[in-house]
Amino acid sequence: MKRKPLKRPLRVLTNMRFYTVAGIAQYISGFIAHNEKNKNFTIYGVDVLRPDEPHTDPHGKKQFKNFHLLRYVVDYPPLGTVNQLSQGSFTVLKSSFKEIIAAYAKAIQRVKPDIILINGSYFLPWCFLRAAKAYSKASLCMHYHGILKKEVAHWPNTTDRALMLKMERDFDRKNIFYIFPSKLARRTVEREVFGHSITHCAVLPNPVAPEFFATKPRQKGNGIGIVSRWSKIKNIDFIIRLARRNVCTKKPVSINIISDFKPKKNTRLFYELIQFNKPMANKNLAQFYAKQGVVISPSIFETYGNVAQEAIACGTPALVSSKMGVAETFHKLGLSNLVIDFTSSEKVLKKAKVIATTHISPEIVTMLREEYSNDKIFGQYAELLTLAP
């Protein structure tokens, strides 16, 4: 669809949720802040949530002039309940979430956007997609932040997994322009989800927020830092094995985790082996990175992985899995020695202790700032959205 020239900024309508630990929320918040300076768009965020969920706003919302938040409270059933009722039926899935779809449709009719930007491939973005189908006056873009097939790979019920794959494959449409954070993400969707090559797309890595470049020089420390959601795809089983291995060594190091997970009090496994911390703002997170000897990201799969490059920006080495999109960035930065296999907890612990004695050179930090800063990446992102057919 060829877009006619407009005298006003383009209207972008996008789905969003604001969680401190979630990479998607960080990305959207960063882009909203970037747009305030550059004024490429008028951005409308639509947040659909249940009555019992917290109403969390993006940082700085009150000062934003080019961003508007539309919030709809819908008492929809949990996905687990829907899966149980549907027994693999796509029709039941659509019917169960019809009120969510209606809320998104209401937002579309209210904003009348020029661009509809879908973030993620979970059931809420899918409902947004279903609502967008009925509106033909906007370009349709999908930012493939996470691959649903990978996220549910640990689910024991094969019928539920098959239904989620069918839902994700519904995003396979000729009128969608896809943005992937890595070549790994694109290849995985092509081979394991859509089953064909994707030409109507672009690959753009995630940026590093300015707070991570502004932190004080890295302090001496030998601890292992981890920042992650507590989920299977983040390889929490490995983290527990690593912690158990660590306490059995002659010189154990501290293992410090920032996570949404809240272990029960007096649980020996967690309180004696791992130090848990609550999610925190970027400024404090940068200080956390600077105090660690090394940061590890052992994810089983990740379309990108912001944590590792944030640590590098703070001067702290990070070990990443080759199954993460950020590994591509590490190779470009000359940090291929930090891309490792996370099969053996013993080998990783030894590697982590050695790497903790090294440092990230100022030249690498400078390269990261020049190529992966918010201004650089979000400028390219805005151009992609503007040029999308």
C-alpha cells in the first residue's frame, strides 16, 4: 500500500505491557523516549489487562507529548484455562479471547492509525493481529521479539503446544512487514514456524540504553551476575546446577540474580546458593553489572538478549549462549571467546572465574556505543516503520 504524504506526523498504534524485567517493555519505552526528541510519529500504546493486574505506566509518561496510552480492562480467562477448554480447537481459542480482540478493535477505530505495530507473538499480540485484520488503512508491521514455539517447548501437553504453533503461524501473512532482532530469529521463524523464507523483512539488533554507558568504571569483583525471567527457556535448570556446583568448590563465588522469581522464605536451595534481587531501573541495574566479575546468559534460546550487551557497556565481561541473537553482536565486536556452550556447569564455572579476572577494553565499549546506542538503532527503527509499505 503506497502511503499518501501527510501534513501531520504518522500515527503508530502498538500493543504494550510494562514489566521491569521484560525486554519488550524496555524496547518500547526506549523508543517512545527517542521519539520525543525526534518527533517522527505520534505513538499510541494500547494496553489490555485483567482487573487484577497492576496499571503500570512507562517511565516519564507525564512528560511525553507525542505518546498517548489507551488502557482497556478486560476480564478474560487465563491462557491455561482456554487451552484446557479448547482441546486444540482454534475456533474456541478465538471465541475465548473475543473481548480482547474487541478492545483492540476499539483502539484501532479510535486512533485510525497509519501504522499498526505488533510486538511479540503471544496471545495478546495475536488478538491485536485479529483486530487489525478488519482495518485496511494502515501498514502492518510485526516486531518479532520472541518466538512462541520456543517459549512453550517445555509444555508437557502436545495438544496445547500444537495450538500455540497454529496461533503463531497465523502471523504468516503477505501484508505484514517483519522486523527481527537477529539473523538467528529470522532463520528460526523461517525453518521452524512459517516453513518458508521471508523476504518482506529487516534485521535490526536491539539497542543499549544510555544509562549503561554512563556508569562508573567497573569495580573489582568476582561474583557471577544473572538478570532474567525465571522460566525454562532462560535455562533456570542450568543456573541451579551452577549454584550447586559453586558451593562445592574450594573458593565459591557469589551468584547474584535479578529476577521476577520470589523464592519462599527459608528455602535452603535459594537462600544459601543464590542471592536474589528485585527488578530495578536501568541506573541501578548498571551499578549491579559494574559490581560483578562476570555476567552470564545461559538461555536455551533467545531472539536477542539485551543483558549481555548491557553488561559489556558497563565494562563487565559476559558469557552468552550461541543460541542467542546477541551472539551475532559479540562476534562483530571481536568477543567470540565469550560465546560458549552451557552444557557443563563445571566448565562454565571455571570459565566464569577466569573471565572475571579480565576486562572489556574501552575500544569495544566505544564501538558498542557507536553502533548500538538508542539514537543509532531507534533512528533506523523509525526509518523502517516509515518505509514499510
